[in-house]
Amino acid sequence: MLVLLVVFIVTAPLLTNSIPINLPKTESVAPVEQKDPLVVSIDDKGKLFINKDEIQPDLLETNLRSAKEKNADVRVQLQADNGVNYGEVARAMASIEKAGITKLSVITAK
């Protein structure tokens, strides 16, 4: 009986890593209403947008830093297409952090 328990304890973590998942679909509570959040979007081609204005990826941090200077309490909502490479999303999140923005929401579909 003890051997069976040990085998289960060792193999259980391995089984959870093999489950295919689709992260962008979630059931979440709507965010609290906020005053004019900046929406950073990444489309399926990897193009970057702030609100509806397309920007170059290397300018994201600069644009967000200037928005932070205008409003120290600025909030950012990040949304990325389901097919976008995770690395592109991670780079966008790093730029948001480097700009000094601490209030970030990741937007997903239900």
C-alpha cells in the first residue's frame, strides 16, 4: 500500500504537465470600472497597438512612460490574440513594467 502511495506522489505532478490547455479562455469577474485605461493590444500578426493606434514595439515603453508622467495612477489592459507567440506577450509585459506601470490587467475571452 505504501509503495502505491509513493508511486502516485511521484507520478501525479508529471500527469498535470501533459494536459493541453487554451489559456486565453477564462471565466473571470469583470474588472472594476476605471477611468480611461490604456489598452495595449497585440494582433494575430504581432502588430502592437496602444488603444487603436499602431506603434512600433521598441516605442511601447517610451509611450507608456510618457502616459505615466501625465497620470501617475495609469492603468493598462493587455490583450493579445490567441495565436500570438508567448514571447511577444512577455516582451510587452516587460516594457509595461519597465515603464513603471504597476496596474496591469490581462484581458481574456469568456
